[in-house]
Amino acid sequence: MAKEESKNGEQSSSEWKQFIYNPRSGEILGRTASSWALILLFYLVFYGFLAGLFTLTMWVMLQTLDDSVPKYRDRVSSPGLMISPKSPGLELTFSKSDKSSYEAYTKVLHSFLGPYNDSLQATNNVACTQGHYFEQEGVEERKSCQFNRSSLGPCAGLEGNEYFGYNEGSPCVIVKMNRIIGLKPLGNPKINCTSKAENVSLQYYPDYGMIDLMYYPYYGKKTHLNYVQPLVAVKITPLNTTGTSEVVLECKLQGSPNLKNEDDRDKFLGRVNFRVQIRD
Ligand SMILES: *[C@@H]1O[C@H](CO)[C@@H](O)[C@H](O)[C@H]1NC(C)=O
Ligand SMILES: *[C@@H]1O[C@H](CO)[C@@H](O)[C@H](O)[C@H]1NC(C)=O
Ligand SMILES: *[C@@H]1O[C@H](CO)[C@@H](O)[C@H](O)[C@H]1NC(C)=O
Ligand SMILES: *[C@@H]1O[C@H](CO)[C@@H](O)[C@H](O)[C@H]1NC(C)=O
Ligand SMILES: *[C@@H]1O[C@H](CO)[C@@H](O)[C@H](O)[C@H]1NC(C)=O
């Protein structure tokens, strides 16, 4: 019994050797060298073809893309609103008598408004015709319209208003509309802020919170150099000046039929809610 098993073992081991290399037929792993070469060639051609097809498809697809314009959008979407200074929870809290409590806000505003300096606007950008779109189709480098920092009045943070009213308990908040490539607002878009409590007075800069059409359409970062998005500053003055005032505001885009401002799922679509707490 044991002898036979070992004989079987010898036999299968020599069968293995024959399978790996058969000196009689010249077969390697059961195939002749030329058969292996053919198989190798077949896979080489097959995968080469697949790689070529993939590259071609990719190339054709990339040809249809424009670097500066997103290809797939659900129509031209409606913009969201945001405020500056932006704080966690969109809650600004400060004491008008304590400079350190609002310095972070005024610093953000100063750096945000840097590019809007009148001097920069005058050298980099052009004075456009108000109330009309500034269309520049088929132009390689688009020009941008001037938006002068000084048009924000006391909210420009210029001489005499370095603290944007925070030191007087009447702070400025800047409302901006997100940039959307190709968007052309219809009608007369403006920012309108409302407070549930009526004990607050709001002043808008530029007047009436208007957003001029000349800043549209926007052509994208790459070709639209020095573009500055139009801004609206809101100066918030509580009517009750004693003690702590809490102001809850909702700012909305109004006056333009193609800019949405009521979407239950997106609370930043065309509107922004924020809270300002002003202590003595
Ligand atoms: C803008 O003007 C302010 C005040 O005149 C100045 O402090 C600031 O450095 C300027 N910013 C830029 C970016 O030129
Ligand atoms: C911005 O200011 C410059 C000079 O300070 C002025 O020439 C230009 O007309 C102003 N532009 C706008 C859009 O108000
Ligand atoms: C702002 O919106 C409110 C509510 O939608 C409206 O009653 C008010 O007239 C608007 N104010 C301006 C200046 O358009
Ligand atoms: C101002 O506040 C006092 C109490 O804090 C209140 O009685 C009064 O109605 C307030 N006035 C206004 C205009 O909100
Ligand atoms: C407005 O009145 C409410 C309650 O009457 C109060 O809590 C809030 O601080 C007041 N806001 C301002 C800006 O005076």
C-alpha cells in the first residue's frame, strides 16, 4: 500500500514537471511557445484598443468643455445671499464701548472692501452705463465695471467711519449676492431687509439697496479680470438706545422676477437671516 502511494507520488511529480515543460513537444504549461505568443499578442492588441478608445472618448469630451463655464447647470441658477462680516451662526455680538469686541468684524470689512478702493477701481475697471447689462461676447479678456467703495457712504469704512458704526452702536453689515456665471437679473433687483420688531431703522447704501444691472453678466474668474460683485451695505440703527438691543433681520433679493427668494429647502437662496446683538 505504502509503496504504491509513493510510486503514485513519483508519477504525479514527473507529470507536473512534464506539464511545466514538456521536452518532447516543447510545450510550456500545456501550450507551445507560439501559442503563448499568439495569446499575448491578442491581449496586447485588445487592451491597447481599450486604452485607445478610452483616451479618444476623454479627449472628445474635454474638447466640448470650456474652462470657465460649468457645463451642467439646472438653467442659470438663482444666487444665494451672504453677509460680511460672517460669523458663526450669523450672529454678530459686540459692545459699542469695547473696541476689542468688534475689532474682528471691522478688520474683516476692511480687508473685504480693499479691492473696492476707488483708486483701484479707477485704474483697473471701467465706468459702465448704469442700468444696462455689460455684455462682452466673443472677447478674450472681459473688462469689469467700477464699484466704488465710497458709494457705500458711512459703511465704506473710510475716514471718520473706520469702525463702520460699530463704535456708535449702529453697525454696518454688507450683503452680497453669490457670483453666478451668465446670470442676467431681470427687472430692478435690490436688497430689502426686514425686522420683525419695528424698533429699528435701516439705511441702505447705495440708495434703496439697488443692485445695478451693469455688473451682469459675470463671465468667470479666468476671463473677467478684476470683477467686483456689487454690494449693498445696511446700516442698522436701533431706535431704543438704552441697554442691549437685539436685532433679527432677514434680507431678501426683491424686484427681479428671475431671482428666487423663497425656497423651503434652501434658506440662503436669495435671502439671508442674521442676528445682531448690540450692548452698551
Ligand atoms: C484701500 O484703502 C484703504 C484706505 O484708504 C487702505 O488702508 C487699504 O490698504 C487699501 N487697500 C488696497 C487693497 O489697496
Ligand atoms: C468711481 O470713482 C471715480 C473717481 O473716484 C469716478 O471717476 C467714477 O465715475 C466712479 N465710478 C462709479 C461707478 O461711480
Ligand atoms: C421690503 O419688503 C417688505 C415685505 O416684503 C415690503 O413690505 C416693503 O415694502 C419692502 N420695502 C421696500 C423698500 O421695497
Ligand atoms: C424702548 O425700551 C423700553 C424698555 O426697555 C420700552 O418700554 C419701550 O417701548 C421701547 N421703545 C421702543 C420705541 O421700542
Ligand atoms: C426691540 O424690541 C424687542 C422687544 O420689545 C427687544 O427685545 C429688542 O431688543 C428691541 N430691539 C431694538 C433694536 O431696540
